[in-house]
Amino acid sequence: MKKLTFKKDNETGPYAAFHPDHTVIKLNGFEIGYMTGTPGKWYIRFAIIVKWPRKKDPAPFKWIRIKKKFESETIARAWVKDYNDKIQTDLNLYQFKE
């Protein structure tokens, strides 16, 4: 399996207080998900491919959230690294080309 990488993305500007910092999860240099949260409540989301886009929502992907909550970003990163193989085989990941 290919290695997942992480990129910390800190919000800046006048609206930074309304958007928490997040960490982008990448595969082959393309974004496939992200981690975001506050201390004690970190969440992980992945984009998966939707085979049949609908008229109401024509996007070729949908966001799914991992049910497990994490105490910190470090613990969330460790979990993603531990389950890297399972994530790549079980989820039909969408890679953002932009």
C-alpha cells in the first residue's frame, strides 16, 4: 500500500476564529480526506467515490466521517497510519486533482 501523508493547514485572516485548523490527508500527493477538531474532539473525514451522482448532488464523491473520536491530532494521525492498509482497500477513495 502507498504511504499516506499529512499537511497541517492553519486558517488565517479575519475569519480564522470561525474555522478550526485542520490537517489534510494525502495519497500520491492528492487530498483524500482531512482531520479537524478541538482538543478532545478530533474527527477524521474521507472522500469516497459515489458511483451514480444525483441531479440534486452531482459531485462524484461524498464525505464520510469515521465514528471514532480522538483526543488529539497526534492520536488521530497514529490511527490513520495504523489502519492505512484497511483504509485503502475498504474505502473507494476519491482523490482531488486540484
